[in-house]
Amino acid sequence: MSGVPPSTALAYLDPQYWNDRFSNEEHYEWFKDYSHFRHLFQAHLKPNSTVLELGCGNSQLCEELYKDGITETTCIDLSAVAVEKMQRRLALKGYKEIKVLQADMLDMPFSDGCFDVIIEKGTMDVLFVDSRDPWNPPPATVTKVMATLKGVHRVLKPDGIFISISFGQPHFRRPLFDAPEFTWSVEWSTFGDGFHYFFYVLKKVGPDKAGGLIVLYTC
């Protein structure tokens, strides 16, 4: 079932859909593979960067970063199936430095200021699948998106960077990214042939005002 969409987009919100999909699918890249946006990453990643990938699924992004010298990566996914298969795949390839954990990006189990760079590629877009009007997403959608962004802001180091790769156009994403509790600047560029994807770079500045989430893991 590799790359086959569900009968309704709302299935993307069902954890069982993902477990079933990952059970039968070895690899799939949402929003293009690393080669299409590698040049955009290069300006923001260094060999000693500590990186968190949200919703890793069965993507090979962490492996491509590893080949580019970014070895201190932690990947999280809500699906236990995805996590187990990713752990096994990385172990077979000898990528022992990459950590893969089952965790929810809406309630991230990391202490404050853990990561230099946080990456999500299409993961937050899933939160919008039940939003019929992109100008006015329902309160439940906004709550989930803001929980994710607050968690990202909290676990980023001072001067850390959040990279979001999305279908979402700036006039839909900026009102969320620009919420007053966030101390980051927002820039974006595009990539892709014919259809453009958006590559957002949110650079954290100043003190981290977000917090209050339970810590289960440390950096």
C-alpha cells in the first residue's frame, strides 16, 4: 500500500491507520526526499547540531542527515510500529547514534532547551486535515497546532531553529507562527518542480517563555 492515500483524509488522524500503513510499507517520503531541499538545510545544520525530527514515520531523512555528518538526531513518532521498524532499520545500517522514540509531538517528553534544530516534514499538516476553511481552522485544530508549536519552542535551545516543511502557505501559517508567546523570527522559501512546497525557518531568540509540559526523557 506504499503511497496509497486513505479513502478519506480524516483517516490521517487515526493512529490505527498509521500502524496498519507502516506494517505494510517500508519507506515513503512526504513532500519530496532530502535531495530536493538539501541546499536549504545546509545553511542551518552543522555536524555538531542536536536535531529532533517530529513524526519520522518510515522516512529516510535522518539517514540522509547522518550521511551529511549530522549524527546527533532524535526521531519521534506516535506509531509504535514505525518506531520499532525504524529502530531495526537503523541498527542494521549501524547508525547507532540516532535515537528513535515513541512520543507525541503535542506533548513532547523532553526537558527545556534540548535541541539546536527541530524538523517536521508534513507532520503538522496532518493536524489540518479536518479544517475545511484554511482561513478559519476549528478551535480543536488550533489547540493541537499550538500545543505542538509551544512544545517545539520550549525544547529548542536559545538561538535554536525550527524547520517546517509544509503545503501550508504563509498567509495560513503566519498567524500561528506569529503568536505572541513565541520569541522567534519567521522566514520561508519554496522548492519543488511545478508544485511548490514551503520551507519555513523559525529562529528562536530571547528567553523561552513556553513551558509546563511533563518531562519524561532528558536530552
